[in-house]
Amino acid sequence: MKIYSVNDPEFREYGRVVTGYDLTELLEGMMKTPCPEGTIYVPGDPELEKLAVSKQLEKAMYGFIPIQVGYCNGHNKMLNALEYHRSSEFNIAVGEDAILILAKQTDISHEHKLDTATCKAFCVPAGVMVEVYATTLHYAPCQTSDNGFRVVVILPKGTNYDLPEKLEVLDGEEKLMTATNKWLLAHAEGGCGENAFIGLEGENLSV
């Protein structure tokens, strides 16, 4: 599939590039995190969260509400699923460029289905921070080299943890919720587990 840059005008519908922050300590701390053959996601890393820049981003990016600073690392070339939150997510590619496959929440049908043909892929250069808007669907990043990827993931505190209870299904969106502040559309070939809602139709995209 065609891969755009986050610096291209096409990205403006999905997010924005964030500049002006000294990310040196955060990037250095991320290089100490594991990069497995599969993928690993850690919602909040205490060592990253105590950094001065993390406190600065909490105030500036989220208006003083508590945040969690974690990461998604590993090796991946497939779409597999798409998720969204009720909040923006901030990502920083570390060490290597990373690719985000994105879609728009407005392209989800009333039956909670989405055609993967509507997705677009964007390259995030190493060291660059982007805001992925709340209305943008996303999932695990994809690698641009055999070294895999390391990506900082910043979200409101409490996101992506186990649900405290099972919700009654009313308008249908409830069946997409797989974690706190997380709604997920899985692809049938994505390996997301038997309880994941199969909402992605079309090809399981790869880069």
C-alpha cells in the first residue's frame, strides 16, 4: 500500500505533528525498553512517567489531567485490527521510523463495520511526535526495518486496562469495548482472540 509521511497534507485529517519539546530523555529511556519478535504493549512505564518532559506533556497536551506514558514495541507488518479512544493519543517513533495504518471513525458503518480499503498508512520519522486524534482509528505500529519499532504511547491515565465489568449491549458499540477507554474492530485474520468483534472487512493490510 502507498505510504505517506506525517508531514504530508493527507495526515491533517488524522492528526498533527507536534514540535517544540525536548524529547531527549524520553528517547533515551525508550531505548532501554524491550523490542521482541512479536509485539509488546505497556500502558504506563514508571521510569518514563517520572521524566520532566512527561510532566510537561501532561500539562500542555492534556490540560493538567493525569496521563500514562507507555510504549508499543516489537516487530509487525500487518494491520490486524483498529481501535479508538475517547481521547487523542500521542506517539513518538524511537530509534527507527515507524508506520501507522489509520482510518476514520466516520467511516464506520451503523453495523460497526469498516472497509480496510479506506485506511491510509503514514510514516512517522524517528524522533518525531504526533498527535493521533480521538476520531482516528489506529493499532500496533509497523516496522520500517528488520530492527523493528519502538513507539511511545501517551494517553489519559487508566486507558487500556482490564474492564471492571461487562456492559449491557444497547446501541451496539458496547460490544467493541475490549479494555478501558478502548473500542476495537478486529480483522478475521488478525488473531485478536475469539471475543474480539470482527468489524474490519476486506484485506488484512500489510506494509
